[in-house]
Amino acid sequence: MEIFRTRAEVHNYLNELRSPGRTVGFVPTMGALHQGHLSLIEAAKNKTSIVVCSIFVNPTQFNDKSDLENYPRPIEDDIRKLREVSCDVLFLPEVDEMYRSSDNWHIELDGLDIILEGEIRPGHYQGVTQIVKKLFDIVNPDYAFFGQKDFQQFMIISLMVKKLQMSVKLVRCPIVREKDGLAMSSRNVYLSEADRQNALALYKALTRAKTGFKDKSIAQVREEALDFLAASPGIEPEYFEIFNAETFQPAASKQEGTIIALVAARVGSIRIIDNMILTTK
Ligand code: PAF
């Protein structure tokens, strides 16, 4: 695996490899890689000729300074894991390489960036789109791979790609779960043993919602899920919403196409998010 730390090096290296029929697949990450990330590398390997991963803990998407400072950075482990799955290229820049002091960014995201996660983490999605745009410009991928776990992020990046008429095609990959159902996340390492058990309430709320969705109204499913979370030990629910997965607006009817439930809660001092498609095709 080739490792590059500057924009110019990775950009030039990929340009030299690029040729007709040879596609570049890109997996942007913030490191602390787990099986979920590695499944994105696998998906990229299956679809494209050259697989590039980036590891960059992006300061502009953190609205909490201590969260940024404490974000896990096990870089040697990450490099080993990427080598094990035969990733071709790792882009590993420092903050100065990605940001100049004059950087300004705002993109109109049709209100998608100020609801749910965006309401709780103001500015988060402006920071995400800012760095993803920079990374796309450097790597110039044919395909970019993102996990469904950050479903709102996927919808927002799709909107950015459409608005800026970028040529990259986005691929949404399934959530990877632990055996007991907990969605994999870099932040799970911070859960105490008790919180790790309590955190299962999110997955349980989602699976109950999926079962209940067949016979109950949207409002009833949502209310029961919130009641279930509120009654679950160690859980402080933030939201449980039922959305149209294509428009990313609250679902008004069960006949709207694909419908998704999205949940966020505090488990101890850690925020956990998860989601599940409720409709069966
Ligand atoms: O999903 C993430 O890890 C980050 O938000 C991303 C897309 C790498 C941008 O920093």
C-alpha cells in the first residue's frame, strides 16, 4: 500500500495510474477503522480497479472541541488493517495540508443540514461537505463508498454531488453490526461494559419499529419507540424519526416508497446513532 501525506503526491500518483477502463474507488474515513470501514474497502475492491482510503480527523465537522481532541487515532493499527484488506493507497494528510487559514465554505443544503444530527451538531454537515469536496477534488474518484449508518451524511453528500454537478458516483453500503446487533462505530470503544449493554436498546427500538410498522401507524410506531427508549436503562433518547428515505423528509404515509427510522441517543457520555429501513421491497 502506498501512503501519501500531501495532496499533490496522491493526486499525481493517481493521475498516472488512471487509464480508460481503470476506475478509482474512494473510501474517506476519520480512522479508528472497524469492520464497517473494512466492508467499504471490500465493496470498493469489488467494483473498482484502484482503491484509495483517506484517514483525516476533520476539525471543521466537530462542534465540540473535547470530542475532536479525544477522537481515537490508532494510526498504526489502521495502517495494518488497510494492508490486510489490500487497500492500494492511503492518503494521510495533516490539518495544515487540508486547510488554509483563508478557507471559507458554505453550501446550501436545502435544510437537510439543520435537522436531526444537524440540529444537535450545528455546522457539522457544512464541515463534512467542506472536507468531502476537498477530498473528491484531490482523489477525483469514479466511485465513493459510504456506510448507511450515517444515512443523513449520505443524503447530504448526494445532494452536494448533484448541486455541484460532480461526476463521482456514490455507493451506499449496508450497516455492519456486532453479533448482538449494535451498529459498529469508532466511538463504541468508549462505552463502558454496562453502557455497551444499554446501547443495544437502539437496535431493539429499530427492530421493534420494523415489526410494528406492518400494522401500526407511523405516529404510533414512533411514539412506542420513544417510550421504549425512555424506559431503557442508561439511555437518553435524542430523536427517533420516521423519514422518507428518498426525500429525507418526515414520512407522511406508509405508501411513500422507502421509509427509514433514524435514532440518536446518549448512552452514558457517548452519542450513538443508528437507522433501519422499515419497508420491505
Ligand atoms: O463519515 C466519516 O467518517 C466522515 O464524516 C467523513 C465522510 C470521512 C468526512 O470527514
